Amino acid sequence: MKEKGLVDFFETYLLKKPIFTNKLVLQSNYTPDQIFHRDEQVTQIAQVLAPVLRGDKPSNIFLYGKTGTGKTLTAKYTTQQLLKITQQKKLPIKVIYVNCKLKKLADTEYRLVAQLLREYGKQIPPTGLPTDEVYHHFFTTLDKEAHHLLLILDEIDQLIGKAGDELLYNLTRINSELKNTQITLIGISNDLMFTETLDPRVKSSLSEEELIFPPYNALQIQQILQERAKLAFDPESLGEGLLEKCAAFAAREHGDARRALELLRVAGEIAERQNETQIKINHLDKAEEKIERDRILDIVNTQPKQHQTTLLAILHACAQNTGVFTGEIYSLYEKYCEQTGLRPLTQRRISDVIAELDMLGIIKANVISKGRYGRTREIRLSINEVLVQKVKHTLAEELGIWS
């Protein structure tokens, strides 16, 4: 587009009546004034954390549930309400939220502790110092003034999968060495079995409370959408049946309210780009297709190296045959481990990894009986060929394997 044409385009865009009145309320980091269908969970978290108001250390608490079930929202909302009381009463309580999924921010032990120090106004280089020295800075900074830290670690399983569970051990044991300060962990994970994989000494030091978040149903998601839509759009911007279909899409995807809000936002953006004044069902269909593509690539990017290597083996094996078996995958997997310097997991463990990839919706793995020869899994891809090529390219870059 030439300069004059581009200027005309921007001027025309500014003259158009916008579809959105406040797009921010559809973003995942928005915390509303009222949370629907999570009263029980809000109450339970509040009951666990309340002792901090009297200067006592609350139990660590871990929140589990599938993506989009309100874990992060509920944790942020409850701690924000708690902070209102602490500010009124001038109580020395600090809340820090960290998303451990964010690369180069909190995806290693060093980076996480450096980020926590930045929250206290201390500048630490992103790399370069010995980890012990960074911990020393953190320890002295924490203990400088008496207070209680409520540390929310979102997607904590992602961090532990990359950095190991020594970090959790260090964060829980540090309380016994601090004189003026105490730390309470609020861990958030999509993996219900997360703590089962921890070292026993780490698990015992956590002494955590656990809270499970069930998926939302279609009617609950519909109400959440209706409340956000009132703030996000002009009423005339929404086509007939749009919110109902959006809620049905999300309920089908394990009750994911975050996905419903994202669908609505992306559908609105697509309608705007097409110079439409109203979001219609066809915009929702296009939004679902785009989000699914982005979701798969995001999942692939955040998987541990062992999972990525297994998936690459599956993609290459399935390129030759429609359905392949675990044994064929394992042979390719061992070859890629040798190329990347990874220590191969056992075939039984790779079967577990395949089951996890199945749950994520990237593949379909059906268990087939071979009579006296036992059972195996027949594996097929659940993603289209265009996406397969993008995933292959992503994995090749992550692992440094080009074949």
C-alpha cells in the first residue's frame, strides 16, 4: 500500500464506528469487579490466607484445574480483596504474581529469583551471576523489613518441568532462615498430578492445601460472556445467537471460559478488519480456526524437551503411514535423543508422554490389544497438514534437529 493510500486507510479507520467499546475486558489479564460461579473457591482461598491478617503464616495452597476454569482469576481477585484490607489496616503484606510460562522472565530458577528481586526494586542482570549469589540478594532483601510475601506462581508445572523441583524446596526452606519475613506460596497448575512427580522431601516441605477447579458448563460461560460483553461492545455489535454459540464452543472444549472470551475478542477483530459493523457467526467460525492454530503452536513451544522430541518422532513417523505404533515412535525418539544429547526415557515413560499429547489434542492414541503380545497404542495425528508443517518447523528450531 502506497503512503497516500495508507494515510487514507488510517483516516477512514478512525471515522468508522468501532465494534469495541472496551477490548481490555476480554483480555486474559483483566480482573473483573465480580467473579461468577466461583464463590466456593474464593471462600476457600480466603479462609486459607486469612491468618496472614493476624501476622500468622498461612498454609501454601495449590490450585488445580484445566485451562480457563478461573484459577488465576480467582487467585488474583481474592488477593486483591485481601490487599484492600491490608492497606486500610496498614499491615505489612505484599503480593507478587509471576507467570512461569513466560520465556526469559521466569522460566529458570535464576530468572524467577531475579524477577522477584525486581519486584522489590532491585536490578539483577538476566544472566551472569551465580545462582547462590542471586539467592543471597533475595534473602537479604526479603529480611530487610518485616513483612509477609504471598507469592503466586502461575503455570508452576512449566517452571518445575524446565528448572527442576529444587526451586520449590529452596523457597519453602527459606522461611526457616528468615527472621523478619515469611513466604506463602500460591501455586497454579493445569496438571492435576503435578505434585506427584516432586521429590518426597520437596513435597513434605510444601505441606500444601489443594483446591480443584471444575470446568464451567455452557450456561455458566454464557453468563460470563454476557457480563463481559456489556462492557466490551456496543449492544448493536453482537449478532443474534453469537454469545450462545460462543459459549457452546467453549463448553465443548472442557468448559474453558478464557477460550470463550478469546473467541469473542478475535471474532470482533475479524469483523472489524472486514469493515463489518456487527460480529456474526461466520466471524466466530474463523476465530475458532485461528485460535486453534495458535493454541497448538503455543502448546508445542512450552512442552518439555522430552515431550517435544517424542512429538517430532510421531510427526515424522506419521508422514510415512496414517497410523503408527509405539515401538516405531520409540526407535525414532531414541535417534533424536542421540542427536540432541538427551538421555532417553524408558519406553513405558514414552507411552505416558504419548498419552499426555493425546490429552492435549495434538494426536489420537488408541490402545490396541495384540493378544498374548500385550497392548500397544496406534497413533494418528489430530491436526491438519498445514499445521503439521508449522509444528515440525517449530520443533526443529527448538531442538536443533533438521531432517
